[in-house]
Amino acid sequence: MQLHRARSDFDEAGATLVLIGQATPRHAAQFRRRQGIQLPVLADEDRLSYKAAGAKVAGITDLFGPKVIAKGALTGVREKAIQTRTIGDAAQLGGAIVVEPDGNISWSHMSNDAGDNASPEEIIAAVRDLVA
Amino acid sequence: MPAGRKPRPPRRADGLAEIVLPDHECHDVRLGDLWSERPAALVWLRHYG
């Protein structure tokens, strides 16, 4: 996972990096083991934080549009990853935010379709802009 | 949020701060504690699959 490989960059930039998924702690633990990642993973089975972060619930074209399919295939090849069984609501999209200690959200990128994800480099750049 | 509506991230994390979620070891984590001392990047996964 790209974010796992970039975790030291977040540390060096002085930021905490946390992943949140829409299932149980057991699923989160399985995800960490399967992906071989050491990042903390929080479990939000009720998707309360997704709603509070303004995450989008996808429509059909957001999941299966030609661009989305192509981008997903490209990511799978690049990451040498195979999509396994989906846990949670398949229409729930994710995203990323950077929060300052005073609670201000200095940067955000919430997904507009299933292929629309911020890269680790974009997120780190947002952190570095904040601490510069 | 109804399906298909554009994402609407808030400008402040006040609505997130009091949410408490278990981590992969079943320890409760209050989200606001993640950024209380230094910036935090929160990444919501689409799914664990």
C-alpha cells in the first residue's frame, strides 16, 4: 500500500497518519495483516466519521464508469493488488483530510468517484505546506 | 448523504473530534485526540477488500 510506504514521510513532516475503514476491528486487523501495513487502522462500522467528513455515497456511474474501471485496473497492476471481497457498503467512497491542532481542516480531498483518490504525495505536500 | 451527491468536506473538524472509534486492537480512539498536539492526516478507505 502506497500510504504504508510513505509513513516515514508523514513522521518526518510532523504529522500523524491514520486510516479509517468501514468495518469491524477484526476486519481492520485482517486488512493490516493482509496488506502488511503497520499504520493504525480505525474501524467505523456505522460510518459516522464518513458522514461527518462529507464522504460521498457513489451512484452507479461513480462506481462503474469507463474512467473508473480503467483507473482501477491501472492501480491494480501498479500495486500488484487484487480486489478481494468488499466489506461494508460498496457505494461508500473515502477521502482524506489534513487537520491542524486547532481543528481547522487545512486540506481535503474527498473522492468524487471510485477512482478518485488523493496520492500519498498530495497528502504529504498538504502536511508540509501546513508545517512550513 | 444521498447517492451521487458531491462530497462536502467540512472546513473544521469539530464534527469529527468527538467521534470515538475502535482501532485494529479494539482500543477506543477519540478522533480529536489525533490532532490535539500535531497535524493529522486522516484517510478514509473505500473498503478493506
